[in-house]
Amino acid sequence: MASFVKDEKRGTWTVRYRTPERRQTTQRGFKTKRDAQQWWSKQETAMSEGAFIRPSEGKVTVEQLVTDWLERKRPTIRPTTYRNLEASARLYVLPKWGRRQAATVRKTEIKSWATTMNRSTASHALQVLRGALDDAVDDRKIGMNPAREIELKPRATKERIYLSHDQVSDLLDAVAPEHRTLVEVLAYTGLRWGEATALRVSDVDMLRRRISITKQAVQIGGKFHENEPKTKLGKRTVSFPRSLSGSLSKQMDGRGRDDLLFPNPHPAKAARPPLYRRRPDPYTGWLQVALEKADLPRFTVHDLRHTAASLAVSAGANVKVLQRMLGHSSAAMTLDTYADLFDHDLDSVADALDAARASSTRSA
């Protein structure tokens, strides 16, 4: 039960009621008794359904929710993932929403905010805000999460570059000798940069022509760390063409089993990616110098992974083989990423159907 009391001095109404825990409390500021009664009717329904939210709970700030959420996430995610989320919170979420009470954040506001950022930035920022407000819903601080189901800008499509065998050869001729084997491995195995630069000599089995991916090198705050591989499949093994045996053997010469296969000038540290400097020109570094020398289109080191996928498919690899090679979590993910590489399969199927129909005894 609740009682409705009018403040004669201010002309407003107050609702006095008990929470589900039987604690006496009030809600003030209603302009009319009818408004107070309507509000109380909703609260009664929420209490009967177990969905009651104390008005005072919604006063918690977004900053506090985000801070608590990040602390809970930290032990459960990779350091690089945490760093990205923390940066999104610090640079985008907290400047906009930090001082706001959670209960005052509106969905239309979030939609407008998301349109001011590119898709990638908005996606990370929304992940932070959505996660923090989800926790607020779970703790019954707010009734619903306004950051849910926010549409983002369409993803910008970038034409993917696949090098041919001849173009890879041209690149290998143009690249500096100390990077040649690394480029060759990236172009013919599909390893990620972090996976390749975390390889130890002991990860290469020359007899079986296998490379074991057990770690990946990541840069956090200017320092390099070794983490578990990015792929959800965990550790995996990939094969390499026999033509890589000679260059890999030379790369291993003089190194111990526990030494990095592709170190930077400091033997104990992983090699830096060629485009790690963003300014003044992102297209600087040894890879871009080699691309210009070989008269090849500009691309990033990750495009060598796409090249490896293309060359594998052209050699007859099916989607399951490609999935294992690239370390994707599912064949569906591989198809979503490289559907264009399997277009020729449509013609192959049609030709096979024609051949089967022509050989049928009942064909016209």
C-alpha cells in the first residue's frame, strides 16, 4: 500500500510506500495526485513481477558503471582487448556519458552519438557502454538498456588485394634481405603478423614441413608481450610449401631452439610491423618501399594473409582446409571472409551437372 501526500507549500505530491524489502521510502515531485497514482500503479506491477527498480539506483553515474565493468572484464579477456576497451571508454564513452545518471540516458541520444564516429570506433565504444548498462539492468539499477540494438553505419568496403605467384616473387626480389623469409612465410602460410613474429626456432619442423602456432606477439603500451593465439581454435599447426625449406633453414642457422625466428635488431624482442608508425605518413616502412620498388599496389602486411588464402584456393584448397590454415573458428567465418575466392566453384558445379546430364542414358 502507498499513501499520497500533498506539499501545500510547493503544490506537488509525494508517494510514500514500502520497497519489496519492506523499507519505507518516498518519491517526490509529482504535479498532480493522478500523476502520483499512475506512477505508483506501475511500481506495484513491477513489484508483483519481481522487476521493481528503486528510483535512487538509477542515479548511479555511467562513469561508475563503466569503471566497475572494466574491472570485472579485465581478468577474463586478453590484455590487448582490455587495452582497446579501456581506450574506447577513456576517449569516447566517458567524455560523453561519464557524468550522466544511468537512468537519464536515452536511446535516441546514443543513436545520434554513434553516427558521429566511424563504424569501428562506434562499435568498440558501444561495446563498452552496452556492457556497463547491461550490468546495471542485471543489478536492477535501470529497467532496460538503451544501448541495445543500435544500428551502425554500413561497413566501408575495401577492395581486397591478392598477389599472384609472380607478384610475390617480384616483392621478394624487392624487399630487404632481412625481411625476405618473413614475407615469404606470410604470403604462403597465411599466418597473422603477431603469430609469425612470435615463432621460435623449435616451432618449425623441417622434416614434416610444419609450423606450430603456439603464441602471438602483441604490443601493449610500447612493450611486446606473448599471448595465446588469437584464434578460438587455440594452438594449431600449418604446413608450408617445400619451396620455403631452403629460406627457413637459413633463417634458423645460428639460432638456438628457444630463439625467435624473426627477431628485431634486439634478438630477444619480436619484430615490429612495418606500418606501426601512423604519422606523418602511414604508408612508410620497409614493406611500402619494397612495394614501390616492385611496382605493386599499396597494401598492409595483413594483405599478405589474404594473398596466402587466394593462392591456397587456386591450388585446390577447400573451405575446411582454408579454415584450418587461417585459424578461423568456423568454415562459415572463412566463407564470409573469402566468398569471392570460391566463385569459380559455381562454374565447376554447373559444368559437372552438364557432364552428368550428358552421360545419362535418358538424356535427350
